[in-house]
Amino acid sequence: MQGGRRRYAVIGLIVSAATLAGGFFLFSDDGGAHTVKVPALGISAEVPDGWLKQPPYPGEPRLSVYQGEREIASDCPAGVNTTVSVVVTERETPGVPTVPRPDHFDAKTGIKETGKQAGDIECGMTSQVIQFTDGEKTFAASVLYGKDASPARLAEAYGILERLKVAA
């Protein structure tokens, strides 16, 4: 049961940090899947158990969740190869085609860059960017994953995007 207590402690610290940073997101956990809300963007998403919320990024509201290593440093920690993260922001990314929101997100949606193609992607990870419109809003969604990320975790990441709710 210690692992469960640790998870709630981490959740408490993240929620406290978000409150101090202006309350960019809300987090509710029912013991399994949980909902991450970003009121500043009018979005929320159901996130599978085992996924955690990244602390808010100063000045840019975003939905940002991950499974694996949170901090990716230049020394490339061992767990980074299996890390998967999802980030959603409301903005247009130059050079990325914008499409109406897809009904289904998968490995073929959007564009991909590996660490060798984009100098800012660390540890040989792959970044998949999907830019889409939902109503009057344009979102840039990024799925970032390590070379040994499991197909199941990638499917969960795409599922998070499919369950993304945008307030009218």
C-alpha cells in the first residue's frame, strides 16, 4: 500500500504547485482513471491509471501528462527509453499542418521528428505533433516517446487525445 500513498503524496504536491502557479489545472482521481482539467484552456481529459500530471509551465497553460521519467536531462536516465508523454496547448505551430480534429489518433496522425531530426528532442526520443481545430480553437498536441515505449502506453497516449473534451 505504500506505493498508493506515495502516488497520493505526489498528486498533492503537484496540485499544490499548480495552485501556487495560478491553478492551470485540476486533478481528480477515483482510484483508476482520473480527469485532468485545464480551466484556462477550457479542456479536460480522462487519463489512465499510472499517468501523472506535469507541473504547470510558467506563462503557458497546457495539459501535460506522462508515464515514466518526468525529468529528461542531458544524462538520459535509464527509464527515459520507455517514457511516453502527452502535451496539449492552444496555439498554432508554424510548419505543422492544421486539420479538423481527428476521430481517431494513432502513429500515422500528424508529423514525427526523432532526436536526430530536431536538436531539441533529447535522448533519441520521438516527437509526434498533431495540430487540429476543435470549434473555434486550434490546438497543438504532442506525443513524445522513447525508443522502447510500449505499444500499450502509446495506445493510452492516443486514447487521452481521443477523450480530450473542449468546452464550447
